[in-house]
Amino acid sequence: MAVDSTAEGAASSAARVSTDGGVPANADSQGDSGQADPPVDSIVGTADDGIVRELGHDDFDPVGTLVLVLIYMAILIGMWVFMYFVEFLGRGLTVVG
Amino acid sequence: MEIHAYEKLWLALALVLIVGFIGTITYGAAGAGIDMIDDKGGTVDPATLDQHPKFGDPGIERNGENSYDVYVVARQFVFEPGTTEPLRVPAGSTVTFHVTAADVIHGFEVVGTNANTMAIPGQVAEFTVEFGEPGEYGMLCNEYCGSGHHVMEGKIVVMEQEAFDSWYEQQQAQGEAEN
Amino acid sequence: MATESGGSEFVDTFPDEAAIIKASFLIAFVSLGIGAFFGLIQALHRTNVLRVIDSADYYTLLTGHGVLLAIVFTIFFLCGVFHWAVARSLDRPAESALFSWAWVGLMTTGTVLATVAILGGLVPNLGMSADVLFTFYAPLQAHPIFYIGLAMFIVGTWLAGADWFLSYRAWRQDHPDERIPLQTFMVLTTMIMWYISTLGVAVSVVFFLIPWSLGLIESVNPLLTRTLFWYFGHPIVYFWLMPAYLLWYTVLPKLAGGRLFSDPLARVVFLLFLLLSTPVGIHHQYLDPGIAEGFKFIAMTNTMFLLLPSLLTAFTVVASVEHGARQRGGEGYLRWLGALPWRDPAFTGMALAGAMFAAGGFSGMINAGMNINYLIHNTLWVPGHFHLTVGTAVALTMMAGSYWLVPQVTGTKLYSRPIGLLQVIMWFVGMVFMSNAMHRAGLAGIPRRTAEPQYQNFEFLTPIGSIFELRVQIALGGTLLFLSVVLFLFNILLTSLGEESDRPVDSYLPEPLSGPEGSPRILDNLAMWTGIAAVLVVLAYTLPLAGIIQNGGGLFGGGLPVPATVSAGFDLVLTTVTSAFNTLWGVVA
Ligand code: HEM
Ligand SMILES: [Cu+2]
Ligand SMILES: [Cu+2]
């Protein structure tokens, strides 16, 4: 469902009408974009006003996520090895029996 | 149910990580020989600790060449021995601790080392450590045990063998005299 | 936006539910304020920076801090979030508002009783105290109303769970073939885990601690009550975490401008928590005498597998956020991070909370590592760890989530977005100071739960930096954290006093990228998962408990013996299974 949209927010409001659990779209309220709303900055949760393209399931590969979690994994392994073999096994007085 | 290829990769890596952790710990137990505190120390009746053959008069006892048993009672807010007089052990010895609590739950931590156990009324924590060079260790209670918890501390003195032996004999002689 | 204006806000559609949620949040936030104030005093006292109390009173405040924050704040907030999530995702009000008020009332009464007992410890000669910390290990004894308050609180949570199950049942009658909506699925699985796990603490409190504190029985078996506590004490960790996960899975993607990456995986994650949360409690008892090493090893492996759902969550949630960033024009391998709505305190708070959870996850892996536990057990490392997890991943997510949730139940706009942003950043910075210093202090051997920084017989040593520097960091971090809570409460208070707005918040939640349709229906078979979870618990706990009762002086410690018949039964089971088990363990180790 790749909808290309030029008008800010238009795509997302379009998506809303179709999915928002039965709340009827009120044709004469607020218009179809954020313009008539209070300044966007003052409202929490309006990130989708900044949406410039609609990415469906098949257009999206979370490559950035993969990079982040791989970095995390590397840190985990490094720290684990350090903590176990240096900090822990390197200490005097260990319970051996 | 479809799962994205990257997420499958991550899932596999996560499983490898988990198995790696378990492997390291198993190596620590089987390869490096680290034993856990467990149920081998048995149980005691905390109410009659005073009459217990060992915990009635806790302290160190030789049980073989270079090998000793140490009985420690933790009670609000002292270790016996350890607090009023230091717990003395000889350098280069293997020492098996038997730690129990007389009143509430305490902790027994030799500061800056891996010797660390809970002391629970009714239970005896038994564990063995090897002491090296002469020197001193601090010990403290690391489980909240009441309003004076923060003053519950003590000292372990690792002595030269000769100094220890003469101190030990003196202790024994005193013990005999008292009986 | 268009569809959200006029009449469709949560507070308009579900006024009764909004009132319940507001009440729950109110109690949560009052507890947060008091608890944070105690936290400040502790941080300054135990570092010797500023002392306004006696060291003996430190433990009274620490008990208050633990109970008010880790039990009252977190769980009341959870109740608010869950009540919201069930009404919202089933799109129906609770079956009976009166019933909802009953659990709010019962939990509140319990909280007040326990708090009175705790704070009574500050009043000399009152003869009432509960300086037992939030773990209340016997034979330390609290005033009976502490335990009674606790029991009422827990029964209150059971009723709350019943409320949500009743809603679900009614919904199911109208929608026989639909998949359970994701948020409701999360609430129900979490509550099943809670029912299973609170059984332990309920038995401990009702059968042992209350009669004992009233003088009806002579003594208790300290290892038994401790084990029953931890039977519940690990799952409570996930009870704290699940509302945060619910927000991360279902709200954070929206706040980022994206959609949840995968609904089925979210379900799998919650099921894994249901199955694995309880049979791991013994990992808090690695250094306890009286529990065989084999049981500790089992608890350790289970715990390590419990990492899996959290690692999966890391991927799914970050991917959902990345989806938002990409929709907002983000590019590159990591540059997309810049395209996220960092000016939104709800988003930024949750994102920072998640980042800290990644760090807390690491120190948790060390805690979980059975033998490496010797290194850090009961040192300051442990509070360092859980201030990252419950103290930030959960608490900061709850505060950040409030910026988005509170307007939905009050119908008023957030008073100040910049103050909100400052608040979540301040929490993050404060926690970086306090938590990293606590971790390092723990490695130096400094114990947790102590009022004094110094001992007579020895000095603590740290390889890098100095102990002085660690103390300064803890005091500074604690101060920033406290100020952050003040800002939060101020912002929320002014929000609730604000004027009603047509569009207090953008409350719309988008559908997941990958919905539940393709996932096996068996995921929604709650009865089956409950059964498996119960079996795992029985497997993990029967033998250790039998051993503790059998060897540790019976059900009631030194006082009363175990009845002969029960004893013989235990004996039989124990000897056969432990011998088999020991052989097996001998092969492994
Ligand atoms: C203003 C923010 C906070 C500050 C300054 C703070 C500070 C502290 C300090 C100094 C300790 C005592 C460590 C010790 O002596 O062992 C502590 C313990 C603790 N904190 Fe916090 N904390 C804060 C927020 C939180 C939050 C939000 C939670 C959970 C939701 C939390 C949960 C706990 C728990 C469970 C303990 C352990 C109590 C015990 O050992 O019995 N704290 N905190
Ligand atoms: Cu203590
Ligand atoms: Cu745990």
C-alpha cells in the first residue's frame, strides 16, 4: 500500500478514515490537513504531520534497525567477556567448593 | 506468519548469544571450578544456636594439613568472629566457611572479592575459598538486617603460618582451660 | 485530525473509564512525588552530602521509596494504562463502573494502610513501624497493617484484572471470530502472569506473615517466605515492564510517525513473558543456602531464555520507530535517527527510556549469570541496574506516556511541551550519573541498602576514578532526578487545570504494518498458554519448595514440625527426584 503523497498529512488522514475503528469522518471539520489545527508544536503525538511519504509493508526494510542492533550485540559480547573473564574471574577469593 | 529476514537473523543471533551466556557460566562452574552456595551446609535450629557444638563457640578449626573450617554467626549487628576480634586465617590455606544467622537474614561479603553469601536463620551456608598472601580483608553485612545494619562489619586477617600457629595454639589452650 | 475532532476523544466516548484512569494516575503521581523525595534524601544521605535524618531512619524512608515507587506508582499507573487500553481497543466501556471503583478503592485503602505503617516508623513511641523494605524478609517484622494493606492492594489488582477479563468476555460474545485486539491481548496475558505469580506472595502474606505478625503463630521459615517472595518478585519485574512494552509497541510507533512493524511478533513476545516470567525467581537466590545448585542452574537457563522476548522487542520497536523516521523523510543507515520528532516529549522520553533499558539489559545479564552473581550480589550495582529498568525504562516511559495519555482523559492540552522535553532529558542525564556511579560503586564492593558511606575496618577501592567522585555523581544524579519529577508533576497538574480543548492530543493509532491475520490462531488461545505456564511453574518450584519445607525446619521454621503424613510424602518425592536430578546434574557439571 504505497501511497505517494505530496500534501503533508493528507496521506495519513486518508489512511485514518479507512482504519480508525468506525469514527465517521466529519466532512466540514478542520479540512484535510493540519492547517486549521492549533500550532502543531503544541500538540503531543503529531509526528505524522511531518510524514512526507507513506511506506507500506513491502517498501520498508529496517536496515537502520539491523545496524543498531548489531552494534548493540557487539557491545554486549565485548562487555560480557570483560566482566566475566577480567572483573569476575580475575578476583581473589573465589568460592571453589 | 511471516517474519522479516533481518528479524530472523536477529532472532538467530539472540539465540546464539543466550547459548553463549549459558556456555560461559557452565564453563565457570565446570572449567574454572566455581561452586555455588547450596544446600550442602545443612540446617541448624536458630533458637538453640548457643548449644550447638560448633556455632555455640564459633571460630576457626584445623581439619587437615593447611585446611580449616571456620564457623561464623551473623547476628544484629556483629559477625562472630570478625567484628569484636578479627577472623584470623593462615596464608596459603584452604578455608571452608560455615555461615548462619541467629536472628534475621544477613549477608556476608568479603569486600572486593567473590566471597559473598546470604546468612539465613536455620540454614548454613557452606563454601570453600583459598587464601593467598598475608594481608587483610574487610567484611560487611550486605543484607538489610535492622536499624544498625550499616555498622555490621568486620575484618579477616590473613597471617603468616607461624604467627597463626602460635595464635591458634593459644586459643586452643584457652578453650581447654575454660572447659 | 479531521476524524478526531469533536466528540471522539477518549474522555467523551468513555467518561466513566476516564474517571477511573484519572483516579489511578492521581494516586500513582502522588506516590511518585513522595517516593522521589525520599529518593533524594537517600541519595544525599548515603553519600554524606547532606544529612537531614538519622541513619536509623534511612531504612524507613528506603522502605517508603521502594513500596511507593516500585509497587504503588508503577501498578496504579499500570491499572490506568490497562483500563484505557482495554476500553480503547475493544471499543466498549467496562461492564460496571461500580466494580471498577471497587478495585480502585480497595487498592487505595491497601496503599494507605501500608504507607501509614511505614511512615509510623518516623514517629517515636507510636509503636507502629514497617522498616522491612519492600522485600519484607521475615524474621524482620512489620506492623500487621503493613501486611494487611499489602494483601488488600493485591486483591485489588486481582479485581482489576477481572474487570478487564469481563470486558473481554462481553466483547467476545459480540465478536466470536475476531482476533483479540493487540492491546487487550497484552493486558490479558500480563494479567494471567500476574495471577499465577501473586499466588506466591499471597500465600506468604496471608498464611504466614499476617498470622505471625498478629502473634497467632510463633515463627516462620525465613527461607520459605523469602522463596515465596521471589516466586512473585521476578514476575513483578515484568508486571512493571509490560505497560511500558504496551506503550512501546502500540503508541511509540505512532509517536515516531510510523506503524508497528509486526503484530504477531508482539503477541509472541507477550506469550514468552507469560510462560517464562515465573519459573525464574530463584535467580534472586543464587547465593542462598538451602537451595541446591541444580535448581539455580535451571533458573539461570530459564532466565537467559527470557532475554529472547526483550531482544525481539528491541528489534520490533526500533524497526517501528525507523519506519516512522523513513516516512518522515529519513535516509541512510543511521542518519534517519535525525528525522525523528525529538521535540515531542512523549516520543523523546520513551526513546530515551528504551535506550536506557538496553544498558540495563546488560547489567541484568550479569545479575542473571549465576556464578558471576557473586561479583555484584547485594552491592550498589543492583540498584544501579534496576534504576535503569524499572526506574527508567518503566518510570520514564510512564511519565513520557502521560504527556500523551493524560490529555486524553482530561480533555485538556499539555501545559508545556518544552518543559516536558526538559523533564525527560533531565531524567536521562540524572540517571546516567546516578546509575553508572552505582554500578561502579557496586564493583568496588559498596553494599546496597546502607545508610553510611564508610566503614571502620577497610576502605573501598575503585580501579578507575575515585570513591569520592562516585558519591558526587550519585548525589548530583539524584538531585537532577528529583527536580525532573517536580517538573513532571507541575506540568501534569497545570495540564489537568487547563481549559478543555477540542483536540487536546493526536490520539489516533495506526494499524500495524504486518497485522495479526497471517499469524496462527493458536496465539490467541489463552487457556492453553495459561496451562503451559502453570506446568512450567510447577516443574520449577515443587522440588525447591519441598526441600525448603522439609530441611529448613518445616512450614513454620523452628516452631512447628511438618505433619508426619505430609512429611513422608515429601520425603518420597524428594529422594526419588533429587537423586535422579543429581545424577543428571553430575553429568552436566
Ligand atoms: C527521584 C528519583 C530517584 C532517586 C533519587 C532514587 C534514589 C535511590 C537511592 C539512593 C536508593 C537507595 C540505594 C540503597 O541504599 O540501597 C534507591 C533505591 C531504590 N529505588 Fe530509587 N530513586 C529514584 C527513583 C526511583 C524510581 C522511579 C523507582 C521505581 C519505579 C525506584 C525504585 C527503587 C527501589 C525498588 C529501590 C530499592 C529499595 C530497597 O533496596 O529496598 N527509584 N533509589
Ligand atoms: Cu545487615
Ligand atoms: Cu529477577
